[in-house]
Amino acid sequence: EQELRTFMDSTLMIDPGLVTESVRSLALTTLTAYQNGVSLKWNDAELAVYLVYVFGEINKSKPTYSSRVQVRCLLTCVAGGKGRAAFCQAPPTVTKDKRKETDYSEYPLTSHGEMLYALVQSGISSYPHKTVCMQFFETVARYGDFFKVRKECIMPTLHAMLGPKLVFSYS
């Protein structure tokens, strides 16, 4: 786990676009396949969920870049920023006092936001292996601000946490 993260950190410093697209592509492809009923080995399912988790972790660090192109790519494609900005591309005109009344669902998701959305929508939380489920819950718990920009993901996540036998209505 640590070796993978170190490798991704190093590669991110050299080519942030390569890391972003590779991790995003592998995670989204695997999660979409599961959502479409494709049978996955447990370790492939776990890797997809782990990539969503580690993607946010490696992008928390703020490495120094010499090129403006690299900085722009890092900020818009990869990291997005802190809090809600890590998950959606809201304009900088959303000031601190306007955040609570802003509807973030109208803004496009960052790469990490797309991956978290696919994670929740895929239903992988019901994968029949406890390691995959535990990684899912660790990931959604770690990125709580995501649910501020995509509120429609709250109920599926709560249903996953409570289990299939407990059904309730939300009004």
C-alpha cells in the first residue's frame, strides 16, 4: 500500500495528467463494470475502491511546480481544492458567505468527484467480500464534503451502511 502511494506521489510530480487519467480510468472502468453486472475478483473490486480513496490522499499535498501548465492541470483536473472544491468545479466567485446557499449540483465534478459518484452509484458496497465493503465505508467516511456537492448520494450511502434489511423513508 505504501509503495503504491509513494509511486503515485512521485509520478504525480512528474506528470499529474498521467496519474489522474490512469487512476480515474481504472477506477471508473471497474466500478462501471460492477454496476453493469460484470463479475469481478474481490481484489480487483478492492483496488478500484482503494484508488478512489488514495486519489484524494495523494492530491492533498501541494507540491511545487515550475510550469504554469502543470499547476493549472493540478488545480482543475486533479486536486480541485479543499472542501467542496475538491469534488466540483465551482467558480471562484462562490464566496465563503455564499457556500451554504449555493447549489453545487449544477457544477461539473472534478476527477475525484466523478470517482466518488461512480463509487456510490455502482453498488459495490454490497460486494460479497468484507475487505471491499470495509474499504468502501472507509472511503465514503473520509470524503464527507463530497455529499455536500452531490446530495443525491447520501441516501444510497446510508442504505449501504444500514444494510438491506432496514428500510426507511426520507421526506
